[in-house]
Amino acid sequence: MSDKTNSLVHIVFFGGAVWGHARPALQYSIRLCLQSPNLVISLLYPENLFTRATTVIDLMVAEETSDAELAKDVKARINLVGLTPPADFECPAEIATGPVRPCKESSVAFVAYWEKIHNEPQELPRPSMLIVDLFTDYEREHIKSLNDVPIFFWCSCNLNYFVYHFGPEGSGGLGPHFLKTLETISDIKELERTQEELWASTSDELARTGDVRPTHQYEHICSGIQPLPGMGFLMRIANSSALQKVDGHIICSGSWLEPEAYKIVRSYFDDTLKKPTYTANLCISAGATDVVYSPERAAALSPPEKEILTFLDDALDKHGAESVLYLSWGTNFSPFAEPWQADVFIEVMLENKRPFVMSQATVMAIMNPGLEERLEKARQAGLCATAAWVPQEAVLKHKALGAFVTHGGWNSACEGIGAATPMIFWPFAIDQPFIASFLSEGSDPKGWQLYETRGPTVARLTPYFFKDGPRKSGFGEVIPVPTGTPEALRAEFERVLIREAAAGSPELKKRKEQMIALRQRFIDSTRPDNESQRAIKDLLTPLGCTMRA
């Protein structure tokens, strides 16, 4: 091993089996290596995400620094590793054909990699820290028997949801219930069944997470979707890791955005559980909103992606600025329980001649009779562009875009903040209803929330927001108590998508101003000696990392 290698500090970081976790893990790794010149990170991904990471790392490094030599050095110290499970691995039958199989396979591959680098000669020094994605299946004792390093929990979510899912007694969330089952149920199958039931709670117990209005537990799965096959497995591995196995947590937010949830997290995890928490801030670029893509990056787009940008350019010429809506439910969500809602969306957009871009990442999963015909009719009318993969950053920054209709996952919400684009939230489950409430309710809303999309069950499982009847937004717009009927959904679409979010409307203008101010707060949070930089220093210096001045 060379003298240069001897001076390096090595962290192993398993970024997970889901791109929504893996992409911010890459961004955070870049930031860590930018701050510490003697840090090297082995960033582990399953093969499909490894391939994806290799295609975007140059662009992501360039977004974080304009210094070409520094960018080259940082990239050289991020060791991307593709994982494959051992040849003799057999996936447990109960999850072998389900959507959670990649989490199990990649976890097994990660453990095999950890064993290999400690049992065979390696170019890099022994790791000084391990960071694991929240959906990692491992045994703490085995990991530490090979190398007794601190283990940190990587959670690419916001602080308020972290409080709801993992937080303390008295918060009204799921954390105390999950912890109790971990401590009292030894049979794994019973534990997974119980934790799945807790995750899908229909209790009206109120959770108070800090910065979001009180939320009934039943609002957690606000669209009525059924748990994925294997959800109990995911809950067991995430909860046991967060609450029992790890030595600390890294969370993709900051006190500048969620100050009250931050206080709860620090009080419970740092002070009570003695598991320190570190804020990673939003894992997005703080680059200019008017910079869409460099010529080199634009040239690398696929033909369907280029067609999306051409559609936006044409819409800007024909319909003007802020004329287009962009709908994306992410890669794992759609109105599975009420697929007719997608039909109503397209019909309303067509009838009112409002152009839109629609990501088809999950549309195929809800294909019902007539949906493809409606999409084709919208395309033929010049009102719609679709692609399996949309260049989201470029779409969000395009002058033709008025608002982003989003499921409200944390990555998408952060990208909306980075582009200062008003958002229209169509939440389904997990962190999404918390993020939607955080950014759309209160005295200074940054967007809108769709409530009728929760479907007919919303009449019975009514959001706490409506406990006193119809509401007014912070800007005075009347919001009826939702009923979830097709007629009510159409009325909500027409009110929000067509009137209030119309190009040039006062409602859109006010929210745009709020988003610009929020984006500036994010930029301010990235100034030298900011909270996340101090967190990085606190995380790395005990390992022997030097810090860049």
C-alpha cells in the first residue's frame, strides 16, 4: 500500500437498491469528498444503479464545483462498486417475486462485499466508517466482528417524517409502536406481520412532528393503497436498523427548513438514545434556476427526452410562459386504488386546452381502458408530451412550466425547491402527505394540495386539516371539505390546475414568490460554515479526515 493510500480515510457507503435513495447518496458522497481531501468513499450499488451512477457522476460533480482539477480529484476518490449477490444465494420464497426482492438481494451482496474486503488483500485501507441505506438487511454483530466501526443510518427523507416514523413516545407517531414490537416479538414472521399492520395504521391517533399540523395516523397512507408484498420485511429491517443497530443517523434536511422537528430529533436520538444525528441538507444543486442544460448534457439526452424539451420550447412560443403543467408520480406511485383519476386529469387538461408533460414511469401499472387513447388524443392535439424517463431538472427550470404536479416524495420536493417551481401535491403515502402539508398549508403556502385524490375513503378518513369544516388557504382561496367523488375531483382539478395555477394568475404569482424565497433560504444554508458543513466536520474529523479550508 502506497504512502498516499496510507494517508486516506476510507468510508464504505451502501447507497441502497432504490434510485430515490441512491442518487442523494451519491450527491452526499461528493460533498463529503469536497470537504475532506484525504477521504475516499466506496459507494456500493446493485448493478442496475451502479450503471446509472456512472453515467451521472461527472454531471453531479460539475454541479458542486466549477474547479476542474478539484472535480477530477473528487471523482477519483469516489470508488463506485457494483454489487451482485453470491452465486448460491436463493431469495426467500415469500419475497422472491415481489417488489422488495432487490432490497434483499443487494443487502446480501453488501454483506458479502464487507466480508470480502476484510478477508482479502485490498488496495484501500480498512474502512473507518460504514453508512447503510435504511432498507439494508444485516446483523450488527457480524458487521462489527469483522471491523468494529461506527455504523450510520442513511435516510433520504425530511425531518418531520423521520419523527413520525422513528420518533419518541408522546409524538403520536409509529416509532414507539415499532420499538415495542422489536423488543417483545422474537418470531420474525410475526414481527413482520405486526410491523406491516402498524405501517398501514387506520388509527385516528394524532401525530405531532414539529413543523406540520397535527396529522391522524390514517393520513399516513392517504390514498388507500394496499401495502406492497414484503412491506413487513422492509419495516423490520428499517426499524431494527434505525432504532437498534446503528450508532447514528444522517438525514437529508436541516434546521433552517424544519426547526421544530430538528429539535425533537436531537432531543430523542442524540440525548436520549445516544445515537447522534447529522443533517445532510437538501441533496440538490444550488445552481442557477435559469441554467437548464449545458450543450454537452443536452446532447446526451435520449430522443424521447429531447422531444420533451422541444415540446416545452414549442409551448413557450404558442402558449407563453407558465402555460405548461408537469405531472410526475415518481417511479413507485400512481393512483393504483383509483385509476380513473388519471382519466379525469387528462380530460380536464384537454377540455381546457392546457398543455402538460406527463412522466410515464408508473403509468403503465394503472393502464385501464381508454387511458392510452386519451393520452394519444392529447398528443395529437399538441397538448401533451410523455416519456418513460423525463429530464426533470430541465423541465422544472423551463420558462414554459407553470407548476409541478407531484406525489411529493422528498427528492421531487427538493428539486422543486431548487428550481423555485410552485408545486401541486398529489400525495399517496409515507412521507408524501407530511411534505404536502408542510409546503401547502399554513400562512405562506408554497403550493397547493389536492385532497380529492385521496378517493372515496376521504369522506370517512378526513384529514385533520378539515376538523372545523371548509378551509381557506394562506392566500384566501376556499378549500372545500373533500368527499373523493369523481365530481368533486373534477371540480378540484378545475379550481387548482386550470384557474388558480393558470399562467399569470395572482395565486400562482404569490406561490412563485414564496418558492423563490424558499430557494434563497436553501442557497443561504449552503454558505461557508453552514450547518451541514459543520455536521460533515463533526462526522469526519474523529476518523482522521482533514478538512478543506
